Amino acid sequence: MLDGYKQSQPIVYKILKNAIINDKCSHAYLIETGGFYDSFNFTMAFIKSLLCPQKKLAKENCGNCHQCEVIDSGNFPEIEIIAPDGLWIKKEQLQNLQKEFNTKALIGNKRVYIITKADRLNKSAANSILKFLEEPDNNLVAVLLTDNIYNVLSTIRSRCQVLKLKSSNISKENLTPLQKLKQIALTQNTKIDEEIDNKIEKVINFVNYYEKNHLNTLLYIGKLWNEYIIGKDEYEMAFEIMITYYKDILNYILNKPLEVFEINENIKNIATLNTAEEICQKINKLVELKELIKYNINTSLLMDKLIMSLEGVI
Ligand SMILES: [Zn+2]
């Protein structure tokens, strides 16, 4: 809920809240996320409030009407999220968006598109959205996110209302392992729902299980993995989490400080079962297979492949 950010983002909260209540939303926002670790959830909370059919009735934003729930589930047709495909946002991604958004909204009267890394728009891609930004359509709202607004092309910057999020008081060192993992997960992609804590936990459990049971893990992939990790985006996130986990296990073996996790029994156990070199090989294999996810490899086969490859069978 947007109201949940009253304290942590007082200024931006007020600006957006006012705009929503008075129906005076800008057609394009460029939000500098800076050091605010919860920036994506913040953005979604704003969009939810903006689109919520109850927004005028309730004093506080509802966040739990049917529509808000559909938005949470990631299946709301009037919101489109664009993230870099590889290093850059491709021109085709924006052309597809334009095609899709040429028609009127099916639900409500507003459509929103989010560009998660507006600094990854190169000139040709940027040109294709300038028209969107130049000829504002009352029913279309653009929300562009970036770490640093000065990395965004000035042609785009000048056409947006710029908002800067206040960086969190907590420095990176003070984040809990879960908060750090969330940051990692959310930089991988942005379509992950609110159950992200649960998913992160399942991914770690999977690695812990695999380290004890090796090839037998193949029999339990359904229960350990397939029920929780679904679709390309979640696979990419999950692989990044596994890579991060093994990296910290390597740090532990090498007596270096851990970057994300806190030392626990599982990490100690895995460290005694593997040499540093073996962990490095596992990290390499995860990195290799993570690359394949981009190419729409059949994800159900990918996990079999992963386990066999970690075991050195293939
Ligand atoms: Zn609602």
C-alpha cells in the first residue's frame, strides 16, 4: 500500500497521494530509486493506488480489493513491465508495447507501463517511446525507474516528472540477509510477487537438500522446486540466489567475510563437504545454465540438467 510509505518516503508519498486524490497524475514519471531498497514495491504500491477503483471511497488506500489482488498476482492486463533484455532495452520491446497499448484499456480507464531501468534505453529505443511521452494520452501513465537520473537520456528526462526517493537510513551493511537477497532478486527481474521471501527460502532449502542428497534430488524436484519457482523470471532470480549462496560458502571456506548470508549450520556443513575448487565449479555451472534461461530453454528439463551437471554426470 502506498500509505505504508508515509514515513520512509514522506515527500514523494505526498506528491503522489495528492495527484491520485485530485486526479492530477502526470503522464510520465521518472523515479530515481537511489539507495531505497524497496523501490520496486514502492512503485507497484503507487500504481495500485492509482488504478484502484476504490481510491476515491477509501481514505487510506485499500490494497486488497479484487483488482488490487489481481495486480499483486502479476496478472493485471493494464500494467506492462519492461526490463532490459540483456544489456539494453530493445527497440522491439517498446514497439510491441506500443502495439499492445494502441487499444483502449479493458479494465478501468488507465494503463500503465513501467520501464525498470530507464538508463538502459539507448537512442533508438528511446526514440520509439518519445512519441508516447510527447503526445500524452490521458489514459496512459509511464513510470520509468533509474538509479541515477543523469544516466537517462535528457530527451526522456525532460519529458517526465522527476521524483527522487529518499535512500534508506539503513546502510547496506545493516540489511538482513533476506533484505539483501531481495535486492538481488529484484535486480534480476521485476515480476516477482509478494511471496518473494518464501521463494528465496525455498531456493536455499533446495541447495541444502541437494548438498545432502545429490542425485536423489532428481526425484524430489517437483516438491522442492517446481511448486515454487515458475517461469523464466523466477528461474533467473532463483539461479542468481543460488550463485550468491555458493559464493558466500566459498567466502566461508576461504575465511573471508560473507557478503550476504550469516554463517549458519547449513553453510558450515556444505563447506565441509566441498573444496573451494568444487564450489567454484558449481558456481561456474550455475552461471552457464543461468545464461540458457534467457533463451527460453524448457525449464523443467533445466533442473535435471543442473543437478546432473553439478554432480559431474554430464
Ligand atoms: Zn483496491
